[in-house]
Amino acid sequence: MTGDHPGVPGLGDAPFTAGGRRAAWDDDDDAAVEGDDAPDRSLILASVARDARLDKKFLLLITLSAAIATLGLLQNSAAVVIGAMLVSPLLGPIMGIGFGLATLESNLIKRSLVTMAAGMAVAILVAMLLVWLSPIADVTSELRARTQPTLLDLGVAVVGGIAGVYAIMRKLSGVMVGVAIATALVPPLSTIGFGLATGRADFALGAALLFLTNTLAIAFAATIVARLNRFGPSLTPQHTAMQVVGIFVTLGILSIPLALSLNDIARELRARTAVQSELGRLLGKDDRIDSLNVRLDGDDVAVDGVVLVDQYASRLNAALAGKVAGQLDRDVRVSIVQLRQQTNAAAEYEEQLGRRIAALEQRGGDSDAILAGLTVGELLPRDRVLIDAQARRVIVQRDPEAEGEQVAAAIDRIMASVQADYPQWLIQNGSLTVAEAPAEEAAAAE
């Protein structure tokens, strides 16, 4: 195992061997040229070692990144979570591990591992603290997305690691921004903190697997690309074989749970598709699905939801379970709740009833106002005013001989004034006969 070059800052005190030749890229036309690029490799390793250093800046950035990621996960904001990825400094020590494995530099590997461990601890503790302080700790879709890693996540991390090494070699900071976004590192750590703080061991384990997947894939991709670019030229073929075998064995073991998770997701998606298809055939043309949840419960499929129907189907659950079980060749448990939805006729009747009630309420208010207007000054006793609100008719029972000329004229003016205010009503003198007065609607004032 080689030591550190004395001219490469931060790689240790032992001498570092960086000889040999490799293809270098010209900045103008990317044409490959051969030359002695040992100084270039030394500078790149120095930059990687500097980014893998544990210092106050790293601790501040990982604290801020973990806080942003946790808050974004709790409020289910993808934009905030992306912001946390950009602030995260974890790519530095991961690249340090990758280049350290490529050159077998033990000091660089140790430094990167210490920095990585410190960053993980800080991020998880910050997440736990914020979850404890938060009044709301609901499981959001952003949190759940970090708990089911698959082989697809491994592929993203490998490609991201390759892009990251290329960006380091070509000093392309913009590419590193994209790598930071694509390879989620801090959000899984925040999800681990959430799982530990809320007692959700499944969330913590799933997020830990995602973080381990991304970390190892990026580091191993960096190792492979670094070796292809002649880093560690003094290593023997036995060293190279050991690196290749170690990388593929580790990734192979890691792929087992990821493949199982991807298979579960694919089975669940197939089950959901089958349930939606069969349920659509069983429901009527005007029926609709309000909510539907399909999940795998061991080897069984569990289905629950709510549908809005015109007519209740007594055997809907049994029929759906039978048809889906025939397609998937597994036991299916169905619990669908049927709710009667309003038909167009029912909705129209309800609307008409509402208008009628509103009209009656309006007539009731008008009748009270008319009664008050007619009996102002107590020239007309209240018991002499009969009101039929439904017919909008008012009968004023009068005795001209008892009223006298002046009182009769005053009552006429009052009636004319009230009639002008309520032209849709009929206000007249007279008396109601039994045939004229609907008993259920006529009301005598006190």
C-alpha cells in the first residue's frame, strides 16, 4: 500500500507514489493526449482530501442541510428537500472514500470515514431534535419515498458517482450540483432521525438502506473511474483484482434487498392495476371510485376503499375478490364501502325544495313587516288583520260605521302605503269566508 505524497496537502506524512501515464483531455477539443500527468493527479487528490476534511465548515453545512431536509420532509415540500441536497457536504467524504480505495491510500480512507461518520451522526441528531420539537410529525409522501429503495436507486447512484468523478477531474462545479440533487444523501439521514424519534423502525431501516446504497454506489463508481484514469499506477494486478472483486461482491450483496423491494413494488403495481380494471367493470356507468387502497399483506392482497353508486350491489366485494384472485393467483381480501350518490332527479328535487323553503321564509318575513305596517299607530287592531302568506293575500276586517270618517281615511292611507311597498301582495278590505281562507296557512295576529 502506498503512502501520501509530501507535496499533496492533507494526505499524510508517508511518501506518495503517483507516476505513470494516462489519457488527458484538452479543454478545447477534448482530444485525448498522452503525457506525464502525475502533478495533475496529485492536485486532484489534494482537492479530494481537502473536501473530505472534518472541520467547522463541514459541521455547519451538515447541520444546516439536515435541518432544511427535515423541515422539507415534514411539510412535504420537494423544493425544500432539493435545497437541502444542494447544501449537503457529504459528497466530499464519499469521493474521498472512492479515491482512497482507488489508490489504496489508508490515510485518505480513514479521514473520509471519520468525516462521514461525524456527518451522519450530526444529521440524524438534528433530525430527531426537530421532529421532537415539531407539533406535527405526520408521515408525508416525501418521507415515505425515502423508505423503499430499489435497484433503480442503485443505478442512479452509480451514474451519479461517475458524473461526480468526471466533474472533479474537469473542475465542473455545475455538474456537482446536479450530482448532489440526483443522489439523495441527507434526506435519508433525516428520515432515519424521523423513524427513531417516532418509533418507526421500518422507516429508519428503509432510509438506512437507501443511504448505504447511495454512499457505496457513489464511492465504488468513483473508485472504478479513478482506476480507469490511471490513479494508483503502482498497484499490482492482484490489487486491481482485489478491488474489482470487492466492489462487485459488495454491490451484489446490496442488490439482494433492493431487488426484493423492486419486486414488491412491481407486484403491488400489478395488483392495483388488476383491482382498478375489475372494479371498473363491476361498477355501473355512473358509479365512481372515491378512494382505493391496494397493498400487499404477505402473500395476500388487501383492498379497501369507498365507491359512490346509484344502486347498492350486495356481492360487490365477493365478486371483486374472485376476479382479482383469478388474475393474480393469490388470496384477495376486499372491503369496499358503497355509498349511495345523488341522482340528477334527487339533486333537482333538493334544489327545488331549497328554493321553496327560501320563498316561504321570505314570505314569512314580508307578512311580519306588513302586519307591523298596517297596525302602526294602533288604528287597526292586530286581530282584524288576516294574512294568507302562501297566497300573498291580506284581508283587513273593518267596521266603517265604528271607524268614523277621519279614522277610515287614515286607515286607507296606511293600507295604500303598505300596498305600494309590497306590490306582489294583495291587501284589501273585506272579510274571509270559510271557503276563502285556507285553514293551514291563515294566521290571525294577536
